[in-house]
Amino acid sequence: MRRSTPSLPIAVTMGEPAGIGPDLALLAWENSKALGLPCFYVRADAALLTERSAKLGLSGKIAAVSPKDASAVFGKALPVVQTGPALPDQPGFEREDTAASVIASIEHCVADVDDGLAAAVVTSPINKAALYKAGFDHPGHTEFLGELAKQHWPETTPHPVMMIAGPELMVVPVTIHIPLKDVPATLTSDLIVETALTAAADLKQRFGFANPRLALCGLNPHAGENGTMGTEEDAIIRPAIDRLIALGIAATGPHPADTLFHPEARQTYDCVLGMYHDQVLIPAKTIGFDDSVNITLGLPFVRTSPDHGTAYGLAGTGNIRTDSFAAAIRMAHALAYPEQL
Ligand SMILES: NC(=O)C1=CN([C@@H]2O[C@H](COP(=O)(O)OP(=O)(O)OC[C@H]3O[C@@H](n4cnc5c(N)ncnc54)[C@H](O)[C@@H]3O)[C@@H](O)[C@H]2O)C=CC1
Ligand SMILES: NCC(=O)COP(=O)(O)O
């Protein structure tokens, strides 16, 4: 008889403590059975979570544990692995002095995966501007996790790529958190090819697409209108697509982005590569804000996150949706344990 090894828990990061991260963890644990969630633990401050739980009127227990004890307590209490000092619970109030704990939580969760204590990392939303002010020199989790991956798995060559995946649409931005004015100078054929190859490889290996169809957006209106509205399509994007096709990738484009997201167009591809953040995150969040998941492709470990941010105004109110966070936890487990599907 084949014995199945018990699953490791999912490590959830603290995220911005004044945002809805604590609420998400508490509410998701409270409803874990209905949401179909596997075991997870949060690396955060247990006292803050206890205070937030009271604000939300929840009666569930919180247990301070080590990662290896999380599975044993998950049925009775939300497992919290104390990370960083005690923090006052001030929902909605941005603070810079919590940045070190926010960063430490991400670092420790990745280390937990490397140490065989956790199956995957789910990140709670961070306030990027607050972390930058405190000296964080990565645009976001995506790039930071790429750096951590190099440290923990030096034999690998991580190329972190952001994908927002929902039931109806999957998108990848080629450039991510940079000012719009810097996009044309940042876009290169090499960057597009590298991003598309990473996306195609993970869509095959992790998501089961035999030969994923990638639709690449143009940068300019009407994909440049034959060079009359911009030249990046002919100079940069089309040569990248030609290289991808020569490598056997089912790549098409450059497509005018404005007509790429209506229902009929969505049947013609598996994933859209956009040239800048909002080009593809606006359609992805408009179509699937509640159930889309942010996944970092190109890493030697699994990382997912909800598709939304800190939602400061809703922290401590209980008036939030946990769908995307729950989907992130379920997807992290499914990607870490594909054989259990
Ligand atoms: N993965 C991450 O760490 C992400 C972090 N952020 C950060 O979040 C901060 C706020 O960014 P915003 O652009 O305002 O985006 P946001 O996603 O926090 O909020 C946008 C709107 O959606 C609502 N909302 C967000 N999550 C919700 C939920 N679970 N249930 C109900 N309503 C929800 C908010 O109340 C707001 O009206 C920024 O500092 C940004 O850097 C933003 C996106 C992802
Ligand atoms: N707009 C998406 C976002 O901000 C998430 O970025 P990351 O922190 O996952 O790199």
C-alpha cells in the first residue's frame, strides 16, 4: 500500500501589520474548513494578532508555536510563529518602525521552506513605500524572493516573474514596479524573451499546459499602428516574438492591448504578457479581483499571495473578503503537492 507523507504547513508572512494581513489570517483560519484550507501558520507577533482578533470579535484561539508544531495545533488554534518584537495593534496607521519585522517575516518563511519546515510561502500584503523609506531596496516581494532564492538555493538561477492568475485570466507583466516613463527604456527583446520562457516553462511544469499559448501585448496604442504610433513593437517586441517562435513557444503578437481581454479574445490564449504593470493588472483585477492569485514564477520554491494590497481603511473592521487570500493558500498547497490533486 502506498503511504502518503503528511503535508507540511504553508508559511504565511506577517505583511504590513497595520493593514488587513492580520485580519486575513485570522478570518481565514476561523473559516478554514468552509474555505477548504490546508494547515498554515503565520510568522508575526502573537500579541498583535490577539488584539486584532478581539477587535474583530473573534473567539478563536491563537497559539504561539514553532513551525514543526503548527500542524498539531491547527485544528484548535491559529498557529503563530513569533517573529520580531511585540507590536502595538494600530490598524490603519502606517508605521515605518515595523519594517524590520515585515522583512524578517518574509526571510524566515523562505528559510522555513529551505529547512523543510514549510511547503510553500504565502505573502500577506506589504506597504512598498513604507519599506522603501526604511531602506528596503527591492521593488516588491517578487524581486526580493528572487534574491532570497539565490541565497538559499545557490545551485539555481532564479528569474522571478510575476503572474496574476484567476479562473478567467492569467497575465504576466514584463516590467513591474517602475514609473511608466521608464518602461520604453527598460523593455528589451532579451527581457521579453526571458520573461516569456520563464512563464512558458512554469505554465508547462506547474500548471499542466502542454504548449501554453502566450499572447504578447504591444506597448503603444493599436500596437504601434505600423510604426506611426510608436516604434517599440517593430524594434523590440516583434523580434522577441520571432525568437520565441523559433524556440518552439506558441507566442503571438504584438496585439493591441485594448481588444485582448474581452471574452472571445480570452479564448485565443492561455496567458497574456503585458509590457507594463497596469496594462495587464487592470484587466486581471477587473475580471477577477476576488479570486485571482499573485504567483511568482521562476523560483525554486512556491510563493503565492492575494492579488490585493494592504487595504488600510478596512483593517480591523472585519469587512473584507478573504477569497483571494484563501485562493493563494489553496494554490500554494496545490503547487507544492501536485501529486495530491
Ligand atoms: N502583494 C503585495 O504586497 C501588494 C501590496 N500592495 C500595497 O498595498 C498598498 C495599498 O495599495 P492599493 O493600491 O490601495 O490597493 P489595495 O488592494 O490595498 O486596495 C484597493 C481597493 O480594494 C479594496 N480591497 C483590497 N483588498 C480587499 C479585500 N480583501 N476585501 C475587500 N476590499 C479590499 C481596498 O479597500 C481599496 O478600496 C500599497 O502600499 C501597495 O504597495 C498592493 C498590491 C499588492
Ligand atoms: N501590484 C502587484 C504587487 O504590488 C505585488 O507585488 P509583489 O510584492 O508580489 O512583488
